[in-house]
Amino acid sequence: MDFAIEINKLSFHYKDGTKALRNISLHIERGTKVAILGPNGSGKTTLLLHLNGIHQVQQGELTVLAQRVGKGREKWLRSQVGMVFQDPDDQLFSATVWDDVAFGPINQGLRGEELKKRVSGALKQVKMEAYSQKAPYHLSYGQKKRVAIAGVLAMQPEIIVLDEPAAFLDPAAKQSLFQLLDELNSQGKTIVMATHDVDLAARWADRVFLLHSGQILAEGKPSLLTNQQVVVQADLELPTVSQIFVPFPELCQPTVPVTVAEAQEIIRKLSGLKGKHLGS
């Protein structure tokens, strides 16, 4: 199997003694969409910061794109794994959008026409080319998120990791962001996000990992999120759709729906409207 990320018995503690990760092992296949779920303080951000080389491996092993990661490999790792922080203001600091997106490629040694091509292409991908000369602080929050992603795309990484990407976005901006992430995934990018939003993970991810107190509690397909015992143990909640159907197991054998589309299909069957749209 072709893995983008392999983690074996990874542990990490902060200088104050806080144990953020405890003996974590997980494998992420290339070209997949993965959600790492957990409540605040579960270790999600700490784990992501390892994937981009911001945190060094203290104990255990991290392998990215078949290359063992260790001290001295940070530059290579950041060229392969682009990270989008939860707050885009932590990532945007230049006078213009163009300068911000160009920062990474310049550090990679790009100049001249190749640099212009890289930056213009990244801005086009996120539909922000018309804003290239604007100051980032004049942008909306959703637009800032797109510019932060463009800065990552301009470095042409194989893997993109995002920390709570939907935080503080309105519904339209959220939909636009995830359309972009799906487009990037269709181009072969591996997308990894940390979130506590079970509804988002249920409808978007190929695979989910449940993290709690720095440990992996469970992993599997999004249908895992209908396992009430596991979800409660992770200090999360069932997806909204699943909450509606769990009290009525006789309606949804053999599995509880996890997405709106799955729930609609059950209702169609129960209504004798299979293959038709409700309300038509």
C-alpha cells in the first residue's frame, strides 16, 4: 500500500511537562482525504505541527512519502507538506497578497518568470488573482483563508494539512473552501485536516481518526462516527443526521446514516419513492 504519512509510536511533551501525544501510530494513504477528530486539547494541532516539521520528533518515527523524517530534514519536509493554520492572520504578514504567496517559493530559490508563474497559478487555483495587489488585512476572513492556501499551493506540496479549516467561516465561504479542497484532492493531493466538527468530517473525509488526550481511540471510515460508545469516549457527538436515526434502529438496518444523502435514501425507501426526489 502506498502511504503518504506513516507514524509509529510517536510521543511528544512540551517544556512544561504536558504530554500532548502518547504513543500514536497511524497510516494515511496517498490521495485520500483524512479528518483527525478530537475535542480541544486532544493533541490535534500538535500532531499536525509534526507533519510540517514545526515540532521535532522526540520519540517514535515519522515517515513522509517513504522518507524518514528527522532533524535536518525540515526544509525538505516543508516542501512536501504544506500547512494551513487555523487563523490565517498567523500566516499572512506581507504588504500584498502577491508577496505573501511568493514568500515560500522565494525561499525555495525561485525567481523571475518561474516565480511569477508559480504565484499566479496558485492565486488562480483559489480564485484570488484579482486581489494580488491588495493588503491581506483588507480581505474577509474567508478570502484570507484562500490566500493562506495559495501560499501553500505555490510551494507545490504533495500533502496539504489544515488546522480547523472551517472555523469562523460563514456557510458560503465554507462550501467554497471545501469545493477547492475536493478539487485539489482530485488532482492527487493528500488532504489532512484537524477538526472537532463531526458533521463536516462525516460528509467530507474518506477516513477518520479519533484523538483523545493525545491517543488514537479509533480509526475507520466515516461510518465509525455512528458508534455512540466510541464517539462519547472521544468527547464528541454523533453527526446530526445520525442522532435523528439512532433511536429508531428498525428504520435504518443494517447501518445508521452518517450523511444527509444517506438519510434521504432511507426516507425515499420508506416512502416508496426510491429513485425520486422528495417533494417532487
